[in-house]
Amino acid sequence: MSKRDYYEVLGVDTSASQDEIKSAYRKKAFKYHPDRNQDDPEAESKFKEAAEAYEILGNDDKRQAYDRFGHEGVNGNGFSGFSSNEDIFGAFSDIFGEVFGFSSAGRGGGNRPRAGSDLRYNLEISFREAAKGAEVDIQIPVEVLCEECDGSGAAPGSTAETCPQCGGSGSMQQSQGFFRISVTCPHCQGAGQIITDPCDECLGRGSVIKDKDLKVRIPAGVDNNSRLRLRGEGEAGMFGGPPGDLYVVIRVTSDDVFERQGQNLIISREISMVEAALGHRMEVPTLDDPVNLDIPSGTQSGEVFRLRGLGMPHLGSTHNGDLLVEIKVKTPTRLNAQQEELLKEFAEIEASKLSTKAKGFFKKAKEKVMGD
């Protein structure tokens, strides 16, 4: 497969200056950095392609050979492109350092690529959103690359200068007796470079704080303190480093109907003494439509009936927990005369049944003893 024209890759004219080529590569590198495009399988190849184009066009000798002979003119100069992730990140740390104006002496110092900080966002959702899943819009303040200076911290048209104290390394050697120790350069605070003309937008930081709108997909079945990780949505990286991640910590509000216990749901329902004795069909709510539950005769207060698969979804699964219905038998109060008489009659019948049972028991016991 033939390679694309390097000028086309960077989107510049053949007459572009080195500053224009550097600026174009910087934008391409940030746009296609693999750590910022983990869901885009083409980002890595585009990042590699841009790095290869800059390697050639950013060097005057290689550029002249390329302008005269095309790709054939640079194939024999020891450069054969970038073939692995290690090569890609190597290009991002070294070549991108030059784009920001850092000297090669400073690549081991304070200007090495650094990943951005992770962020935390506390999100409150309703019980029903946790049960069914949802898509929630949030807005977070994040530190992003300054567009005015493309993250260099220097005003447009200017570049950072190598620190004269440490020579761009970001550190200095101090002698203490027979020992030599490395300390952070006090002049540049370990950055390896000095910005004499800072960008008006970011005041030399290379980044600014902006509100960022995001959509967070809440999977069905989340619970309190569930954490959702949004890769690359944290703070911006420094010196070409990848951005951090955003962790969304979930808090689920309580529900008026259901009590949650893991992935099971619990509800309590009252029935009368008569319904418990004779049996009863009742309607119970679920996360969807209500269902009928048959209460068998003789049900005791505190019994629990399990409706399988009607609880909360299990995360990442098609299975649900269960719905547990606890029955509470309500004792009647404020009886009228007729109810009292009926209950007394019921009590007498129960007592008679117990007496008959007792007589039968003693009779059988006596027969057994006499028979022996």
C-alpha cells in the first residue's frame, strides 16, 4: 500500500515554514494520541503516520531529500517509520518535546510527558434509574489544553527558552562532601524551560479550566458507591502525556415501595386474619407491571414468598434478583358485638378441638399401658 504524501498527512503546503509544520504536527498528535482515542482503532495508525511525517518534514536535510525524490529519497536514511506502540509513545515524548520548544537535554527532566490527574464526580440517581439504567447529562470543570498556544504555555509566535541554570534537564547537581546529589532546579522549578512571553489565555500554564458536558450511561443494577470509569475524561496531560480518567461515584436514592438487599427487592404487605386463615389473592407491585400473588390458607405472620426474577438486574448479566414479599397478619381492633360473638364461638370451637385431641391422646396412652 503506497504512503500518503507527508504534507497531506500534516495538512500543510509544501512551502510551509518549520513553525507551521511543528504546529500542524502538534495538533495531529493531540488529536490522534491512542490514549485519548481508545475506542477508535484507526487513531493509532493516524498518530503513527503523523509522527513519521514530522520526523521527515521537521528535519531540513530529510525534507530536502523528500522534496526532490519523494518517499524513495528518505527510505535509505536509517528511518523506516514507527512499527509499535513503544515507537509511538517514544515519538510522542521525544519529538513532541521538540514541538514545545524543549531541548534534547531536557527530555529526561521535568518536561517528560505526564499523565493528567484522575477526577471524581458524585452522581445521585433515582432508585428507578438504578433499576432500569439511564443516560445522564453532567457538567464538570476540567483542565484542558489551551487552544491559544496549543499547550506550549508560550504566547503565539514565541517559544519557551531552555533554562540557563540547568541546561534544560530540570535538575542540578550539588556536592555534599564526597557525595553528589540531584535537586530540582530552583530557576525553572524542574520544568527545564523558561517561558519569557507567556500566553495571555492560560498565563503560561499550557492549560485552562473549562466546563465540559458529558453523557454518562448508567447500567441497570448499579448500587450505592458503584464506580463508573470514563477513560480520558479527566485532567489534561502535561507535555504530551495522556489525560486522566473520570470516576463517577453513584448514590442511589431510597424508594417509597421497595427495600433493596443486594439484587433482591423486599416489600411488606398486610392481610387480615380471615384472609390469612382462608387464603387470599393479592396484587403486588414490581419494577414493571403489578402481578398477582396467591396467599395459601393458614399463612402465618412473617412468612416470606419469593417471586423469582422480579428483583434488580445483575450488572453485566441478563439475570435478575428476586422479589421477596413479607406477609404481616393484621389483628382486628374495635370489634362490634357480632364480630366479638363470632370470635368467641370460633374460640370455643378451637378449644373443643383441642379438648377432643387431648382426650384421644390420653385414651390411646391408656390403652397402650393397659395392653402392656
